Amino acid sequence: MTTLITPYGGKLVELMTSPVEFEALKAQATRLPSIQISERAMCDLELLATGAFSPLDRFMGQADYQRVLEEMRLANGQLFPIPVTLPVQAGEGIELDKEIALRNSRNELLAVMTIEEIYKWDLAEAALKVFGSQDLRHPLVAEMHRWGNLNISGRLRMLQPPEHYDFQDLRHTPAQVRAKLETFGHQNVVAFQTRNPLHRVHEELTKRAIKEVDGVLLLHPVVGMTKPGDVDHYTRVRTYKVLAEKYYDPDRILLTLLPLAMRMAGPREAVWHAIIRRNYGANYLIVGRDHAGPGNDSQGKPFYGPYDAQEIVAQYSNELGVGMVPFRQLVYLPEEDRYEEETKVPANVKTANISGTQVRDDYLNAGKPLPDWFTRPEVAEILGESHPPRHQQGICIWFTGLSGSGKSTTANVLTPLLLEHGRQITVLDGDIVRTQLSKGLGFSKEDRDINIRRIGYVAAELVRHGGVVICAAVSPYRATRNDVRNMVGQDHYVEVFVNTPIEVCEQRDFKGMYAKARRGEIKGFTGIDDPYEPPRNPEISLDTVAQTPEENARLILDYLIKQGFVRKK
């Protein structure tokens, strides 16, 4: 068993290096109670084990957790802005001073924890203090609603890290990265955090940063969990590889991957990224505009200010030991064939720029190649291969509303209209799903959430493969619906609120369910004795009293045509 020291002063998780020790602990673990940890926890476990989260060597105990929420510091005073916890539900094996095996979704054994702490955590408190918001359009705020209400912490013994079969030549531990960086012979290392493809402006910016610090670029893309809807890491890494090989000085760049589960926590996360990059050997970090921001809230406003992250990293720069290199806004000067900082360009000089929205909508979604001045041709080709035109991309149309509101009726009219326009459709109706995919589930809040997330999981897979899926389910809770939105991806999800008054739903109720609920024969019926939480800002809201199902279906069809998911005949 070995214990290593990282630059930030923390110990790594104990690694089972002796075959005898490994087999003994593995045999012991088969007799232990076990839990299957989430993809997020698996990413965290891997980075705990390699020292990327140093000084942490375990999931946080209560003292660390609480002080991180309040002050962005561990109990010992060291700067650490993001809680790294292992949330669980109370159950068999969750006992103090007992050992528990940690397994992945395939039930493969990863580690053994000795449970030294069990403590409750508060969702509202965590959301407000870490993310500054309880808005369910924040992907982590929505996700936290399905976490267990207890955190556990204790000594970890790692048997084997999660297996990665892709890009194995680019996956390195912090110690390996630091060793590689030493061979470059430069004192300074500037890290670039990215979860997006790199275009010419990013290339220009990173090359200027290399020159500015006279150092080496640590191109360090996140390949764990990023913002829902991001370009997949397989595509992104292919673009990074071709850029690093063809367009950078090989003596000034190191490309390596980071299996991080991002929190999209904006300013706090920027400080976290600086700590992580320091553990990998960097002493500078390029901090982007709206760094680690999740986009807009349910009111259409950004969660964080554009320069909040840069300001907070600069504020803590000395303590971090990591200098902040700001991501400056660059524009292309077509008459001079070069990029320049926007603030340095005279007012009368012609400039060119393409926003991220334009990249997606005007070029990739339209099947139009990106211009060479904006993106290297090799990158454009890779993105084009993995990004079909909009009318061939997947989309989830999610009907939500009270029982009897008209969800299924409208969906049944919409289906042939979409088929007429050449799209292939899958319909996931709540009642049908209940008899197939979710047979055996009841109507408790927990079972309802499980049912909706199952529908959401299937929908996300269909969308990922280019399908159009129509989902019609009451789906009464905002948090769960937003969780599904994040599974599918914001740009491929259309929430349709079937806004029918409850008295109209009762009049349409040929099954008599509302009447039974009002008589107390059915408990927990949505709209009677269990709440329905209407969407705050759905993409489409339907009036089924003043408009017919066909009129509403055509309204949705028109929206999909305008968005490019359906071609106009």
C-alpha cells in the first residue's frame, strides 16, 4: 500500500499496490454491503485517488463540508470552494465504523470505505451557498433533488480506478503530468480549461498566453461530466489532438485529459479549477468569460456575471499560487488576416466574429462548413462529421399537465403531422409506460420521480441517436422535469405545458378518477391532494379550451419548423 504527497499538501487515497493486499481486500469486499455510486461520484473518486483534489483524500466530512459552504475553506483553513461529497440514502450497510464497498453502475468493485461520518445535508442551503440560486434550470440544482439526504465520509482504500478504454495515451495522473511538464524545461505552465471545441480565437488566445508567461500550455479538457448538451468528449478530443499536433510548437504544449464532473458553479468553480490545475503542475490558469457558467436561469438571465470568475481567481491568486490569465475578447480583422483584442481595434476597422449560437445554428445545424478564418479545416471536418443538419437531429417534445388536460390527445394529432414531414417518431405515453417500462411502481413522490426519469432516460437515448420522441406524462414536479431537460440537453428539449384548468380536466374525466380522489378513495392524486407544479417558462403553452387539438398540434409543428428540427414542405 502506498501513500503519495501532492504539491497542495494533501495525501492521496491509499492504493492497493501489492497483489497480495489487493486480492485480500477484494475477497473481503465481496462479503461487505455495497452501494453503486453515480457517474459524478465515480469521477470524484478517481480524482480523489490520483490527488487531483488534494488536499482531500476522501469525500468530505461534516466539518469540511459546512465550512466550504460558508467560507470556501476546509476545516483546517485551506482554500477549497466546492463540496466533494458522497450522498446516499439510509439503508443496509450505512452504519458508523462499518466498511462498505463502492461499485460502479456495472457492479465492478472500485474501493472500500470505512464509514467514519454520517451526516444530513440541506439541499436549499447547498444550492444557495454553492450556486447562488435555487433555480431548477441550474443543472446541478435539479440533479441534487435525486441525491440521497445523507453524506458519508471516511477512509478510502482504492482497489482499481474506473476503466477508460478511450484515448488512453492522453490519460495521466497529476504526478505523471508534473513529470512530463518538467521535461519541457520551462518554469511556467499555463493551463487552459475547456469543455468546448477549440476555434481559431481559442488557439490565438492560448498562444498569446504561452508567450505572455514564457511557458508551456497545459491543454486540459474536461472529459467527465460537463454542461448537458455539450459536444461529446470523443468529438472534442479528436479536435484537440489535431490542433496540438499540427498548429502548436510541440515543445510548448501538453495535451492531457481531466475526468472531472463539473458543477457549473461559475466563480466558485473557477477557484476549484485553479486548485486542480495546481495539483497537475500549472501556475497559471486562463479564466474565460462566464467561466463554468450553466447558461441562463428560468427567467432567461445568466446565473453569473461575465467576469465574476476572473475577479475571484485574481482575488485569491496569491494564496492559490496560480496566476489568472483573463480570456480577452478577440475579433478577426479580415483585411489584415489576424486576430486582435476587441478593445484595441479602432472604430473604423472592419471586424468579423461568429458567436457560439451562430456556429450551432447558422453553420453546423444548416450543414454549412465553418470558414477557415474561424476554425481550422480539420476541426470543421470533425465537427461536421459528428453534427448532422438540424432536421436530422433528435428532439424531445415533452407534454406536461394535469390528468385529462389533453396531453395524449394533442400528441396523437402531432404524431402523423411529423410523420408527414419525414420525421420518424417514438411516443412515450405516461399510461402506456406505466404498464410496460414502469410496471410495479406506485404513486408516491419517489415512484413518480423514478417513472419520469425512466421516460427521460429513454427519451435522451432516442434523441442522442437522432430520433424524435414525444413524451406525454403528468410529470408534476419541476425539479424532475428539469432533470429530464438536462438528460436530453437544453437545445433538444421542448417543454409543452398543456395549461388546462382543473375544473375542465374534471369534466373530461371519463374514468372518474377526480371524483374518486375528491371522495378520498384515491390518495395522492395530482391536483387534488398532491401538488402540480406548473412550468415557469415552458417553450410552448397550450390553451385546450379555446383551441382544438389540431390547432395546438400545428402550433407545435410550426415551432419545430422555425427551430429547424422539421423541414418545411
